[in-house]
Amino acid sequence: MSDDDYMNSDDDNDAEKRYVRPIFVRKRRREEDYVATSKDNIHHHPCDWSAKPSQRQNENEQKSTIRLVPVAMNTPKCQEKKKKRKGVGTTSHEATLFEYGESIAGYKCVTTESERDRLKRSHESESSSESEVDVFAFDQAKGISSKVEAEERYARAVRQYWRMTKDEPATLPLPGTPTLAAVSLDMIDDKSVEQFYTMSSALMDANRLDLIRRDRIRWHPDKHRYHKSKVTKLFQAINGLWEQEKTEKR
């Protein structure tokens, strides 16, 4: 068979066949899905790709229910609060603070000027009262010590009087045992003489009547040349005690 026969047979077969245009359904669906996904990519955030359709629907419903309600802001009240706060701060800072008192562990008390003055006045009044008490106590103690010292000196003088010899200057049986030359008439009285013999009896552990009888002889006016008036007055006081003691013992 020649080449022309092959060619004629092919042409005849082609004339008998009817060609139908194929429809690619799957390919079309893929294109629609691609278009749909591309639209989703345009309108949604990339983070929403993994979300399920039901979840996205719920989120869209929730978003649709949110309503923004305008709220009226009262700005003047806020300004008033700020002003009030500012006023309080300025008044607290305007008050000048002062340190007061002694330092304790490196810190001192802090107070206002009026309070500091009040504390200072009260402290001064307390200090003055305490000083008055201290002065009174000191004077009282000083008075007691002075009295004790005077009594001790008087006791020493009394003992010395009864140990006196004839060669020593004559001292009188009076508080302080003054000498005959130094004593005055006003210092010689019955009370002072009686006090001297009472103390002498206690210190010397002797009978007061015996001591009075001894001095009644010592201070007789006939035994003294000088200071006759003083000796006479002293003898009269001693003699009066002597008569009194004798009368009481009868």
C-alpha cells in the first residue's frame, strides 16, 4: 500500500469523528476555591487562616453585638480635684519644720514653729520647777549638815570646857563656850546656861546637879578680879539652877 492510501484513509476517519470540547470540572472547582481563598486572604488577618468557619462566624457575631456608647466626661470636676490636691500639698509644704530635742540614734524630732515654742516653754517651766526643788533640797541638806556640824563643834567645846585647866583662858558655860572677855551681858541668860548643863550631863555621863554645884563654886564673884558684871550675872544664873534642882529633889 502506498503513502497516498494511508493519507486518504486517515482523512476519511477524521471526517467521520466528531470532536467534543472536554469540560474539566475539577480544575474549575480548584479555581473557585483559589479565588475564595484569595478573597479571604484579602479581607481577613493572616492569623485567622487556621480558625474554623464556625469559630470565625461566632467571632463575627460577637463583633456585630459590640456597641460603642459615648460617655460625657466632666472635666471641670477633675480640675477641681486637682486644684484641691494642689492646695493641700502647698499648705503642707508651706509650713516650715524645725528640729527639736536631743538626737536619738542619729534622728531628731521634727515639729512646727508653734509646737516647738510650746514645748520649749513647758520644758523651761519644768526645768525651773526642778531647779527650785533641787535648790530647796540642797538648802535643806546644807542646813541639816550645818546644824550637825554646829552640834559637833558644840559637843567638842563642852568636853573641852570640863577638861579645862587653870592655866587656860576662862570660857563660859554657854553655847559656843565663849571666853569671858568676848562674851556680852546679853548672851548670858538662864535658858542658855540650863541648856549647857543639860548637854554636859549627856556628853560627860554625869549628874547635872553635880556639874552645877562644881560651877557654882568656880564662878563665884569673889574668885574673879575682872569682868565683875559678867561673872556676877553668870553666877546668878547658875545659882538659880542650883536652887531649882534642890527644890525638885526634896
